[in-house]
Amino acid sequence: MTIIHKAVAAVVRHGGAELLAFAHPLAGVQLPRGTVEPGETPAEGVLRELAEESGLRLEAVPRLIGEWTRVLDGRFGEAATHDEHLWHLFVIEAPDGLPDRWTHHASGSPEEEGLAFAFHWLPVEAALAGRLDPVFGAVCGLLLAELSGGA
């Protein structure tokens, strides 16, 4: 079994009331996420993935709030390889002045190169209530615990 490290960006604004999400043309509404490359830390990977998928090059320091192990067992439509993806979830505070919506053509990944990702802000409650692709359910639970003060 192979363990692949993934970095997930939960970019929030307005005190954590809104979460940055995007409509992937092939895979539903998601959070920016991708594979941590050899030689980089998950924190470095999350900022690189955020830039590749959204165009945002942020100076913010990502804050790790949790990890989740996902076994590729076919539940979410992927091939059932039974490899493990270790998702590292980071919260990143959005700087002031970001638009409410924008489109960015992804780079960095042969599978997504040039795909148009439509970014928007979701109220956190909507994200946690199932507006994101179901694979993000566990990370939404981690995010809810973080934004509610760990309660």
C-alpha cells in the first residue's frame, strides 16, 4: 500500500464565516487540494496547490488544523487501489480585497492543466451542510471544530 500526502486549503474570510470553494468542471464543488511534492512540506505544498488551482499567491502562514486518512476504496468513484491519501488540512486567512468570484485556468498537474475552475465564497454553514463534493465531509468536520473553537 502506498501513502500519498495531500494538502487541503481551507481559505476563510470574514472571521471564518466564508470558505473559498470552486466548481471543478469534472468533479463537483471542492476546496483547493493536491499532492505534496517530493522535497516540500505539506505547508509549502498547500500554498503551491492554492496558487496552481486558484491563481492566489498568498504570503499567509497556513495553520495545520488536522489530518485525515482516506483509503481509495471506490466509495467516491475512484479506482479501488486501497492506497492511502493522508490529507493535511490547513486554514489560511484570506487577505482583504479578494473578489467574490473569479475563474482561473489550473496549472501544475497534467490531469487538470488548463481546466477552468470557477471560484466563489461559500458560507461555512453551506459547505458543512453538503454543498461540497462528499469526499470533503471529513475535512469539513475538522474545519467546523476549528472554527467553533474546538468545541
